[in-house]
Amino acid sequence: MSNPVEPTDAGGNRTGIATSPLDSRTLTEGARQAVPAPRFDLSEITAARLSFSRAVEPVGTMPPPASVKGAVKAAMTVVRGKHPMVFLDLLGERLAFERTGTRLYDALLVKLQAAHQHQGGPTRAEIEAIRDDEIRHAALVKRAIETLGADPTAITPSADIAAVASQGLVAVLTDPRTTLSEALKTLVIAELTDNDAWVTLRDLAERLGQDELARDFSRALEEEEEHLAMVRSWVNSTILSMAGAPPDSDGGSVRAEP
């Protein structure tokens, strides 16, 4: 059974100044009487950051080709005036993020089980279907990396950055205190990022002459666009239900049959 206390219930939140009018008047008056502090000078910290940025090495570098075949492919691509490491870096990023997406939807299944059900919200079957899509997309990227002669287990620089950036998403979904609606709003962030990244990957594959990969990535993008539409619909329905407003006429999203 879900906890009867909801985040939108009035409770013990004392962060606002209006919770203590007497103290707030004293605080405001003290601020008026205080000697104004000089404007904070950012030049020193800016200079320090600039110095570090120019001196340190990047987060990571790309691994060498995993095989002789991969080395030959990389060399031939460079001869044609292209930079295969950029493409492989983005593939590594996508692989890392699709793995994270799988974990996010696994965590969402727990939120669903603990939540109050309402019209237009997600079903277990819908969440599992998206989770399975993320698994297939990860496998697709893994095969693409191997086809190009690279090692899919290597953590590329962009993969490292994506993993760090997505830590907050994972933290929200796995926090037992967060609700289904909060988890769904967080997933919108993940899906927006995922959609944009697949567009970039598809377009780059096309420009590098990787036509077969471009077609595979286009199909993955279509599925990711559907994921985003579904999550947006769930968020909208959840908020309407929480606010006691009438639901949309379509009653929520419907997953298209393959």
C-alpha cells in the first residue's frame, strides 16, 4: 500500500520566510540596516578555472582499435578525410545511456507497484515494452561498435560524461521517497536527451556513408520518439489526476503495435 502522505500535501515544510512572520520582519530589518557588502569579484576564480582548463588533460581519450581489422578500417577512414574516433565516441555514449535507460525503467516498475493507479497512467506492460526497447537499442549500438572494429566494453570520453550526467536521474528514480509522478517527470529529461542524441547519431552515420547503420538508427529514433510521447502523456495524466482536473479525451497514450 502506498504511503498516504503525498508530496503535494501540506506538511512540515518550513523553508519559506512566510512560515515565521515575526522572525522574517526581524531578518528583513537587519538586512536593511547592514552595511552593504562590496560586489563579489569573480575575476580571481574565473582566472583559476581558466588556468586549470588549459592545463589539465581531458576526462578521457579514445582506446586504440580492438583488432588489426579495426585499425585498417580506422586508417582508411582517416585517409578519406574523416575522423572515426568521433563516431565511435558517440556510439560509446549511446551505449552507456541506453544501459542507464534500462535501469531507469526497471526502477519505474517499482514506483508503479507502489503507486495509486489512475486513468491515463502507465501500465506494467507499457513500461516493460519500453525497457525492452532500451535493451535492444543497447545491443544495436554494441553490434555497431563491433562492426567498426572497436571494443564495446571500453568507456569512451562521452560515455563517461553521460554516465556522470545521468547520475541524478538514477538517484531520483531509485530514491524510495520519490513518487511515480516525480519519476515520470524525471524520465522526460532522459527521453529528451535520448531523442536528440539518436538524431545526431543517425545524421552522422549518414554523412559518414554508414547507410545500414543510419537505417538502424532511424528505426531506433522512431521508437524513442514514441517513448517520449508516451512518457509525456503519462506525466500529463498524472498531474491532471493529482489536481482533480478532468482527464484528456483520449484517456492517455496508446502504444502502437509493431
